[in-house]
Amino acid sequence: MTSADDWANSETLTTRPETDLANLVLLGGDATDDDEIELGDATCIGGDYNGTGAACGTGWSDVNGDGAVDILDLVMVGTNYDLEYSPWIP
């Protein structure tokens, strides 16, 4: 039996190492692909509403990738408006 299999004789950790994690990049709603969710993204999505997706700078108006530019894309912009990233809080 290896030590990895010998869990019956193991001890519970009372302290655990901490690892700092970087910010999670916010992707939902950034139609213009400029790492900011703002009026330009809403304008791009609104301009292609009911379409199947169109270029917005280097991004794409169908931000959720479901093949339709609709209210779900606008909800993503509205929810994340004026954000550049989402802090990761465990």
C-alpha cells in the first residue's frame, strides 16, 4: 500500500496554504472586444438586434454566441455595464 492510499492514518489540516488569484476577465457583454463594457457595446448589439451577429471592431455583436442578437445579449451588457473585470471572490 502506498502512502497516498493510507488515508486512515492521515491527519486533518487545520491550516491551508493560500493562493492569490488574479482578477477574472469579464467577457459577457464586451461586443467591441476592448475589455470594457460600455455604450459602444450596447450600440453595436442594438444596431444588429434580431440579426445573427456582426463585427463590432474586433468583437462580435452576438456576445453570448447563440447565433441570435437578442435581449439575452443586451442583458449581458446591462448586467456588466461599466465594468472592466469581475473580481474573483472565493
